[in-house]
Amino acid sequence: MYPDTNQKLELNEWLRICQYWYNWQLGERFTWWQDNNLQLKSFPWWKELFPPLFDTKPDYYNQKAQLPTIKQDLKKVWHSGELLDFKAVPSQTLQDVSKRVDLAFSRFLKGDSDGKKSGKPRFKNAASFRTIRIEGQAVTVERVEKDWLFLSISKLKGWLKVRLHRPLPDGFTLKNILVTKKADGFYCTIALDDPTVPVFNLDEVVPTWENSLGMDAVLHENDYLATSDGEKLPSLKSFRKSQDRLAKVSRRKAAKKKGSAKRRKLTNREAREHQRIARSRKDHAYKTAHKIVRTGKKVFFHEDLNLRGLTKRNKAKKDDDGNFLPNGQSAKSGLNKSWLDAGFGQFFTTLDYIAAKAGAVVVKVNPAYTSQLLAYRDEFIFTDCGIREYFDLKELLNVDRDVNASINIMRVGLGLFPTIKSRKGKLVITTSATASTMKVVLQILRKHGEASQNFIDRMGEAHTLSLLECG
């Protein structure tokens, strides 16, 4: 969006009012819950003894009903003394803030539809509260040009200029818009209802060896993913490449006086650096997902990674005197940074979205022992993370650890991976179907080995020519 100066001031004021309204409702819910939660646990009949108390329990409807009273006069913020005019904001926008509070608090108490509870909702500051929703009935499309859209929003003076990234369909119905403030300006997300779009029903896909693809998250040197076709996709490392520049800006900002103009300028520059890192990571996720989907496969298997556990700090170690001992956290911190920089969670979500549009499915599988067992023989070879390759004298084959793991992941998804049990501290394979896939697995590994050797030969020839030219 390209608002003028007065529109920027109004939108910033709307964000401030919605932020205050969000925090006020959340604080009211926390206060009531802290005062009455203990009684509810100790006395289940507390609700029957004191029904008026539960009639005033904060919920979406009675909190939203307070808006007409609040709009009668200016609202004074007690800690800053500023005056907020709730009448300046569209009523549906303030009601949507109440809905957001209700959803956040409900997930905190009851959990979502899958039964997973989220953390305690946080009070929002200006950096974390950046989006407001404006309903379609408060928005009018005034004019549509080639690449521009002009909107008229209730209680916002003038027309709002928006750049169109794609043409608007004929006969659409404007449902709502989301106005988001980012480091480089305002953005507008438009939700439309197009009746000409058909309902898409994904056909049931039966996974086979021919239409499936296994993927292994590599996170080693410049490799990002290894596929069961014998291909390795490169990583981006957007944060690693930008951390020196980001650290320099952060040090300069920390040296400036708080509240000064120079500090605000450096704060915005720091935010732009973070935005650049996030955008490059997202762009890499989309490009990699499109490259994988263009293979023509219909089922994509990947590891069910516990990213929260993988980036968790090591447990502290103490001696008998209570002194802290080395626990390997220094090395683990660098690994945690690499996991977070890779953004595998964002990538797999993006892949699921891209694959669904292509009529394919993405399936998570249990990665247990997939990186240790040879894909064409029931033998544990890669028992150490330092073993990146294995040369098989019997097959005269150089096996790459990551490609081998991706094939095993596909075997898990197809139900062809052996059943492994631990007996007296040793891993024992009870049932196996490895022999049925041995021939095709060897073909994939030999193909990958030949491609890697050809690449090494080409690099060696180029290095030799450069040395001859220098000589």
C-alpha cells in the first residue's frame, strides 16, 4: 500500500488503539481467571453457589458489548497519559480484535481441534501487533487500473492506493482486507469470493515406488535436501550470510541513546535486515518446493522432525560441589542456529501447499534408523554422524549417507522398511523386505555415484586448466 502522510498517521493510530484494546481484554481475562481458578479446582460446585460471578466472566460477547460505552469518551492510558479515540476505528475492526483475544485465550485453556494447547497469550507491543482486519462492508473499490487499485475505507480520509500483484477476477465479492505494517511500509491482503472458481477435490493417491519420492533433511555443508532420485539440493543459509552485517547494525544501535532519532533510524535498518533474511528464506522454500513438485511425483515422504527438540538447549551438568561442568552447549548453539536458519518447518508447510495444487500429497514418516541402515542390505553402517560416505567392496559402490537415508525414508512410507527391535542393547532386524527393492536401489545409488564422480572430474579439469593458464 502507498498511503499518504495523513493516512499513515491514521493507520498508526488505529494500530495503537487496537493494540490497547487487545491488551485490555487479555488483562481482564487473566485477572478473572487468577481470582477464580483456584475456587473452580477446589470446589466444583462454586459455579452453582455464585452464579452472578460467572455471569460476569469475560468472554467474546460481553467484552465486545463494552465498546459502545468506551466510545462515548476518550480513553486515557494510565501509564502514558495518552488519549485514545475508539470512535476513529471501524467498529468491525474492534470486534475482530475481541475475536482474536477469545481465540488466543481459548487455545490456552482448552487447546485447538487436535487437543494441542498453546502457550499463555502475551501482551502485545507495537512490534508484535502489526495487523488489523477491515470487513468488506467498510471497504469500497473506487477504481481499478492496470496495476493499481484505489480503495475507500470507512473513517479513513481519501482513497488508499494499493499495487495489484495479480488482476482481480470479474464478479468477485470483497470479503475483507488485512492491513499489515512491516519494516518497509504497509501491506494489504485482500480476501475475495470468486464464484467462478470450481471446488477442488483431491483424488486419492496410492503410493508406489514409481510415483513416490523420499526426502532427507541434510543440513551438512552446502546441502539442504537429498532425494531418493539421487539428487542433492543446495541450501541458502540466509542468516549465516547476513549475520555479520546484522551484528554491525545492532552494535551501532545499542551505542545510541534510547529515544533518539539516530537509534530509531538504526532500529528500522535492523528490522529491514531481518526482513531481508526472512524473505530470502521464504523465496528459497518456494523455489525448492516447485523444483521438487516438477519431478512429476504424486507422493512426497519426509521426516517427521521434532524441530523443537532438535533446537533445545542441553541439560546443565553439575559436580558434587554445585559447579557447572561442560555440557557441549557451545557446539550445540551453532547447530541450533543452523537448524533455525534452514527453516525446515516453513519449507515442508510450503511444499504441502504447492503439492496440493498439483494434485500430490506430502506425508510425514518416522525417521528412526533410516540414516543408519543400508538401503539395499540389512546392515547398520552409518552409526556415526561423521560417516558421510561408505565404499562397499562387494558391490564396488560408493554410498552417500544422505541419498541412502532418503531412499530409506521412501521405504518407510511404502511399508518396505525392516522391522527393527532392540534386544539386550543390540538392534535386531526381525522382518525385512529389502531383497525386493535391492535391484532398483542399487541402480539409484550407482547413478548418483556416477554423477558425483563426473562432477568431481569436471572440477578437477577446470582446476588443471586454470593452473596451466597461470603457469
